Amino acid sequence: MLIQRGYKTELDPNNKQRSAFLLHSDAARFAYNWGLARRKEYYAETGKTLNFYALKREFNGEKQVHNIWLYGANCSVTTSALRNMDRAYQNFFRRVREGSNKPGFPRFKSRHRGVYPFRLYGTIRVGKHAIRLPSIDWVRLKEADYLPRDQVKILSATVSERAGHWYVSLQVAEEHTVTPAEGPALGVDLGISAMATCSNGTVYENPKATVRYERKLRRLNKELARRKRGSQNWRKAKAQLAETHRRIANLRLNSTHDATHDLIEHKKPSTIVIEDLNVSGMVQNRHLARAISDVGMREFRRQIEYKAAWNGVAVETAGRFFPSSKQCSECGNVKRLLKLSERIYVCESCGAVLDRDLNAARNLAKLAVKPTESINACGEDVSHLVVSGANLCEAGTQS
């Protein structure tokens, strides 16, 4: 089976290559902004819209007359930027048709928000210690022998920057054999005190990355606020703050990768049942907003989904109003009220006492044991709570 997969690693460019990266980034940002402005202008004049191919023809003519500097960048950079803008436009109208409250109209890209990433197509070669990018030549890698070199087809390379560090992400097509996993089904309850609790008792600790650096972030933010905007000291303080945020993000991402890798590739469950939490609603609670955001629940679920597909593991989500925390995993009794401060679940019916998150995880796991069954242990019809492979969900804010 042929799959598309991404590999991301850090680059070690010299000053000349950094200048080339910035030129390509400016070209991509210019093309995106030009395409968005032209599309809005055309719609105001005619009431119609321009598609990607019409924009590309106009842009090529504009480049020949007024923007000769764009020829210093690889042509695939501006083409992919225009395609990204076109996709953003299409996604906006799709969300409008779906009735979204915030459809998100495309915005102009500003250099003040960071270096705009750019994508390269063409002949891309990978060595043990370096990668050859079109129009840029060989660039050293900080991590040797990580990017794939054999038996893959390289589709594109995306170069991005964060806090002065440059990264390349390769999109490749490779052969992959998927063997269905045969382990016992697992329920996974996402939380704050622990990043994830599994129905088999495994607990993945929350690194609490933001809490670790909270004092440093406060100090650096004060330093930045006290500096004169645009001065050298202001730029130094801004760079230090960006580097700290990069470290926090890397710490959180590494912990999530470790947990999902162990959960999928080591335990190899046949099915994983996770919650479809209303995270955007949960962060409205100002007392929990920072802690919830620090866990990275959406990223955890995203990694579970794509890693499960590679390893033959089925993923199901259980209903947003399924009472996984309130229901007893032993007898099925549902509590009317369960406060967020109650970390130990005590059943009023059978007297079972166990960790709140473990109880929720076990309830989720039961949904995957026999998804065709519609009667629970108490003889109640639960067929409305189960949607195979798509929407099984818990109201995490309710319990």
C-alpha cells in the first residue's frame, strides 16, 4: 500500500543560505498577498471570482513587468503560495455553506507574524548529512541519517522557521504494509492532571511544559515590554521569548509523540476509543484555560488517528454527551452530579471506588468490545451512544 508521509528535521544553514531562505519566504508571502488582493479586487468589480489558473497567468505577467526580483526564487514557491491562497478561499466558502459561526476569511500574511514557510518541488536529493533543495543547493542537516533516502518518492519539501531555527519537512510516498492489530481494545481518557489514562491502567503524565517555564516567561515578557520597540535590546528580548516558547512547544510535542507511539506501536490494541471533547468550550473556563491548552488534546488525537491508520488500529470516538466520567464502569450506574474536584469515583450503587480517569477510560473501552450490542449491563438501550468509527463522545465540561 502506497502512503504519503512527512519527515521533519532541523537544518544547519550558513548565512548565504539563510538569505536565500528569506528571499524565497518573501516571494511566497508576496504571491499569497497579491493573489488575495487581486481576487478581492476582481470580485468587487465583476461579482465573480478568479480561479487558481487565471490567477497564476496574471501573476506571471505581473512578475515579468513589475517584480523582476521574484525570479531570484524558485517558481514552485510562488505557485504553491497561490495554490494555498486558493485553498484557503475554498475552505472559507465551504465553512460558510456548513453554517460555521467563524468561517475565517483568508487574511494577508505579515512579516511581523514570523517568516512565512515556502514549499519547493522538483529535484530534491537527500544525503546522510545534507539535503539538496532546488535553487538553494546542499544544506547541512543537524540530525544525520534521519530523512529517508531509499525506496521513497520525494514529493515536496517545505522550509519553515521558528525562533531563528530553520526546519525542512519532506512529503514522501512510500510503500507500507498494514497488518490489523489484534490486541485488546483500549479506552483513552484525556485529562489535565494526567495527559492520558488508558483502560488497562497505563497513565501518561502531563509534562506541564508551560508551568515549568512560567516564571521565565513572565520575566521575559516584562523585559520585552520595558524595551523601546524596534531597538536592538528589544529584538534580543523578543528572540529570547520566542526561543522559550519554542522549547515549550517542543517539550509538549515530544511527550505527545512518546505517549502515542507507545500506545499504538507497543500495545497494538485492535481498537482505541477516545473522547470528542469540546475543547473550544472547555477553554472558556478561565480557571482551566491555560492548563487545558498546555495539554494539547487536539494534537494528541491527531497523532492517534494517523498512527493508528499506519498500524491497523481502528479508532472510534464516543458521544460528546456520553457520561464516561459519571457512569460506573462496574455496574453501569450513572451519577447525577460529579464535580471536577472529585478525582476519586465512588459508586453510590455498588460501592466501587477507583480513579476518576481510569473509570472513564474503562467505560470508553466497553464501547469498542461489541459495537453491535445495544443493551448495557443495566439493561438500558445505549445504541444511540455508539456511532461506529466516527462519533461514539463525552461532555467533558459537564462531568
